[in-house]
Amino acid sequence: MASESDAQNDPMQRFTPKRLMGREADKADGQPPLRTSRSAVPEKADNLSYDLQHLLGVDITPIPSHDQLNSMTRDNAQLLVNRVFGLPTHMTDEGLVATLPTRPTYLLPRRLPIPKQKAKTRWKKFAETKGIVKRKRSRIVWDEVKQDWVPRWGYKSLKANLDKATPIVEVKHGQDPLEDPFQKRAEERQLVKAKQKLREMRNKLEGAGVRLPAGVANLASDVANRKKPKDDISTSLKRAQVSTASYGLFDKTARGETRTPPKKRRKVTPQPVSDEKASYQKTLHRLFKGGGGEIDRGKAGNIATFEEETERSRRNKVKGGKVRKGK
């Protein structure tokens, strides 16, 4: 015979007829009934397909009605939780934790493509070749002036203390005595930072496979990175050939080198103002008077006809008409 404590622990024996009669009385009095707790083992058959790595449970059973959707969803969620806690578990500070399987049941596609491997910079390639291992530098260094440990960078760092420790700078021979040495030092630091920024941009471009344009100085330190494409070398060679004052006329050429022909410049013969005036008057006389018989009237007529046809063709294109093609 079961004891009273066993009846209290058993969820199926929790509600006695006496309590049920009390609930019926509560309903009669108009009070809301007490909420019952359902069992952790659903009565529904376990016909789900599980993918515990993704915490997924698939039920292909058709739903008879919309009213049974909530009940079926609750049972399926309870079955999934029971399966998860049927896996190996261990206790942590957060509570009981289940170890999910490493291999999934369903191979789901990625939402985003696999990230590409980051391109190595020039320094990383050089370090791998030489076997250089990066070591973490300490944050504080010893200051000989203060005889104390100070930060390596930033506020009250070693460099800042050195600047304050030299309030007077001696002007050396050949330097401008009116130039501010502290301002010059600050400008030099800014220049070093700008050069470093330029090197970083160049390394990123080279890592991405972008070729630098011809004429840009390649500051590579190793021989492998000094190679330039053939087209860039040819372009740089042509620019160098014509970069002298004589346009490369007196430069020595290498074997197989083709010299760039110099540009022909139109020479204007200087003439006095009186001769220039007479030349203009002679040209005007030919145009308006037609004297001398030196103008080819047939050629002039052909030029006028060509100009008229060109103007007519332009108008037809503007109006959207068809232009007759010449034979």
C-alpha cells in the first residue's frame, strides 16, 4: 500500500478526489482554477528526427486542427529537451550543462562565405624567412634621468621625459640659428609617421595582389619583391629616356634598346612687323579678290561641299534621322 508521502511525490497521484471536488467548488464560486503542471514525459509518441548539435527536432506529423498546435508544440519541445539532457552532462557554476555532439545530422549551408585568409605583410614574410619570432615588449622601461620605471609610450613616457630633459638645443655649424629645433623635431616625427603609413598602405596593396603603377619607387629590401612587370619597366624606361634636357639625345643606349623618337616642334621663323602685316594683307586679297590665280577654286569648292555635308549630317543626327553613308 502506497504511503501519503509517495502519493505527494508522484505527479499522477497528486490530485486526490477531495482536491478535485475543491476545484469544482472554486469554479462554482467564480474563482479561476489552479494551473496544473504537466508531466516531463509526454504521452505523445517520440517520432521526431533530431539534430542535437543544432538543437533541432523535426516532426512531420500533420496537424489535425489548429487547437492542437499548442499541445503538440509543447510535447515536441519537451521531447527535444529530454533528448538533450540524455547526452553526457557535467556541473558548472552556471548549472547543469549538456555536451552537444560534434557532428551534425543535417549539413546546413553557410549564410556567409568562408572568410579568406588574411594576406601576409612584407614584414611577416621576411620574419618567416629569417625565423624571427615576435616578442612582447614590456610596458615600462628604466629612465636613467629620473632613476625610476616609466611607461614606454604615452603620457610621462621615456620619450616625453627626454624632450623635457633637453630644454636647450645647441645650434651646430651650418644650421639656421632662427629655426626652431623643437618644431623641426616634431615635423621630422610627423614625416616618419607619414612614411610608415605609406609603407602600410603599400604592404596592403601588395598583399591584395595590386600592382603599383609605373614610375612609383619600389622600396623593397629583398630581391624577390623588386621584380616589376615588363610593361611597367618599358614605361619607366621611356620616361627616363626623355627626362634629360637634351631629350636623351646624348645618352648611351644599351644593347637592343629602342630609342624614343623626339617630338617634332614647329619652328616659327621670326619676322618683322611690316612683313607680317604684308603677309596678312596678301592672304586677305586672295580670299576676297581672287587675284593672282594662285587659289585652286575646285579644291576650295570641294572643301565647302564637305563642310555643308558635315553640317547636314550633324543636323540629321540631332533630329534622329538616318544619315546616308558615303561610298
